[in-house]
Amino acid sequence: MFRFEHPEYLYLLLGIPVLLIFFAITRALKRKAMEKLGDQYIIDQLMPSKSKYRDTIKFFIITLAFALLCIAFANPQMGAKREKVKRKSADIFIALDVSHSMMAQDIRPNRMERAKQFMHKLIDGLKGERIGTIIFAGNAYLQMPLTTDYSAAQLFIKSASPKMVPSQGTAIGEAIDMASDAFEQDNKYHKALIIITDGENHDEAAVALAKEVGKEGMLVFTVGVGTPSGGPIPTSSFGRNEYKKDKQGNLVISKLNEIMLTELSSAANGEYYNIAEGDEIIESLRKRIEKLEKQEFEQRSFTEFESYFQYFLALAILLLIFEFMMAYRRNESRKKRDLFGI
């Protein structure tokens, strides 16, 4: 496995195009200055030892040395020892509602952003477990299968929005069904699903389905996002910010359905939380998940990394020494040459 220990230093490579532009400008200015002195052929005869290409060669040597130093500072590394590690963990899917109703602003900044902020903290709190993500609206979609790559999970969450799904609605039942299918078949007692939604369920079979998966050993926890009093749903029309209205022209108010979410979690031996409880939810979920029977799985990892910065550093230093010793004049002396051909 290859990596850079300090990849931020690679941004210094963006300075190379700037150096190239600067070099091209100075070359052009120097050429104009020489043209003012007279005919280029006569000038070349007066300066026979002058090299046409040495300054260009020296510039590219310095530029290459600079690039090698940037790479050396970033410290390229290679995984030197790959081993298999056995770990025990619970398997957890987090399902995020990305329907338009999640854009309501009855909680700040809006339901969607609050849910994403909560998910970031939740993943940090569940490190050590295998985590997968599901998004749902009119349909459910497996966004990321079970993994211990928590940075990838955070990246998926950051990009979540209603634009990711073609059909709208709140298919909670389909999200439960998808999580059930995504778990390993022999996984009976160490799996859980955390659903983050406003509970505007358009799937009447969701509670019955939660009861069914609960009998198979899956716990379902629900996190309600929004307020019981609710708020209007922002929409965009011809570049203008408006709010969703029904066929009669009345403003549609989206309300948090805590009753349904409580029934849903109770049906699968889970628990309902309101997102306003914040960090207390994560602590409670962690305690519940710690009580689950853990499943052993095998994980491949790189336990040691060898650094190779010294090779790039040595090559950069050699190039700089070579550039320093290279003269701007030609190697062959032309002092004996008759400048005017006499």
C-alpha cells in the first residue's frame, strides 16, 4: 500500500507553472534587450562563448529539484508488512432520509444539515464497529456496504442531498428491507439499523417489517429530526426560493412524526431518540451496541510503513550541486577565433 505521510506538501507543486511563466517572461525581456544592441548574428560573433541553451537547462534542473524536494517533504511511504488481524465488532447500518421534507428549517440550519452533523459525530462514536450507509426517499439505496473505512463513510455523508435520489417520498420500509438483505446471512445477533428521519412515512408496512426483522435479531433505532409543530418545505422555482404547496395552493407543513418512529423502534427492540438530545443519543446507542454479541471478522492491514523521502532528497541535492557547477558559457574556448574573418 502506497501513501504520502504529509500529502499537504504536494500543493507546493502548484508553484511550478508559476515558475515556468516567470521564466518565459524573463526570456522574452532578455531577448528584447539584446535586439536593441544590434543584429543578433553580430552579437553572437562578439560573444562566441555564450551558450544558447545553458540557462534553459539550468532552469529545468532547478525546477526538477524543487519538485523532488516537494515529494521528499510529503514523505512517500510503502506498506512494508501486511498482516491479517482478527477483530470482533457489531454490524451497523445508518439510514439517512434525503427526502425534500428534510430541508425544512424548523431546526437550524435545516433538518438535513443537522442530521448530517449528527451522523458525523455518530460515526466517530461508533469507531471499532463495521458501519454501512443507506440513503432513502421514494426508494432506498445502498450507499456504502459494511466497512471500517470511517473516512469514506464521512465523505459519503458530506455529499448526501435530495438531489441524489430520482423519486421523492419516505420509504422507511424499503430502507429496513435493504439493510436486512445487506447484512451477512449468518448474522443473527450482532446487527443494528439506525434510521435518521423526520418520520413522514409513506410506507404503511414499515412497522410490520420492523417487527419481522426484529425477530431475526436486528435492532432498529430511530432518530427523529424536526419538531412536532413542523415547518414549510423550501423549493426552488425559476431561481426563486418558495415553499411547497398542495393542489389547493395551501402551504404544506412537514411535522416530525414521533409516534410512528417510537412504534417503529419498539417493534424491533430498539429505542427512539429526538436529535435535540445530541451527544446523549450517541452515548446511549454505544451502550446498547456494546451489549450486542460481537462477530469475529478478518481484516487485512499494513502495520508498518517504510519511508522513501531520502532518495528524492538525495537526488534533489545532486541536481542542485550539478546546476551550481554548470557554467553559462560553452566548454570550448573560442578566444583564438578571428571575430571578423580577417
